[in-house]
Amino acid sequence: MKHWIKRTLFGFAGAAMVAGSIAGCAGQRHGWGGDSADFRAKMVERVGSKLELDANQKQKLTVLAEKLQAQREAMRGAGGSGDPRSQFKALFAGNKLDQAGAARLVDEKTTAVRNGSPEIIAAAADFYDNLNAAQQQKVRDFMERGGRRWSHRG
């Protein structure tokens, strides 16, 4: 396998594992044991209060959250088992790295991202473009801090 393919595979797999771990830990750490619809509703309410969203803006945020959840499920479902850690570990199950399986896994995950991205981009644009200038600035400030907690200031 070419060096750049290996690096891409390991980088992607590492990022997927980190993202999955963070998502899993985030739910456990905050005592969330409900389904994804409950989590989305709480997230929309929290972001909605921080950005002071109106009902129309909350609806657009809900659509974005649903698209992101669908993308996450498509990523988990790509490759069969639905468990990214198991999929990754299976590549190392034998005496040699399952190169064909690794290439297949990368292709499946890439296809899932490629197929879901247009809807996510459209939903994100619809949400962001319907924010007023002050709300957009709050989003930019949040992103500037690297996605860390919303500021308690104004």
C-alpha cells in the first residue's frame, strides 16, 4: 500500500475513533441516557437560548441537527457492523493488515460523507443565513474558541 494511502487510512480511522469516543463520552458524562431525538431537542433548546433564536430559526436548527444525525448514522452504518471500533479492529485481526478491507472501509466512509454532505451544507447554510448579524457573530465567536462552551457573556 502506498505511503499516502496508509497515512490517509490511519488518519481517517483515528479521527473516526476520536469523534466516536467524544460523542459517546459526551452522552455519558452529562447523564444523557435517552434517544437521539431527546438529545437533539435539548441541544436545539440550549443553542436556541444562547443565540436567542425565534421559532423559524429553531426549526432550521432542528433540520440541521437531524441531517447531522443522519450523516452520523450513515457513517456508523457504512461497513456493515455499525461499530467503528470493531470495523477498525477487524483490519488488524490477522497476521497482516487487511489492506483490501481497509480500502473498502475508507471507500464506504468516504461515500457516506460524499452522499450526505450536500444536504448538510444546504441545511447549515439555511440555518446560518437566517441568523441576524449579532447571532452570526456569536456563532463565529464560538467557532473561534474551537467549539468550546458558549460564553456566559451577553
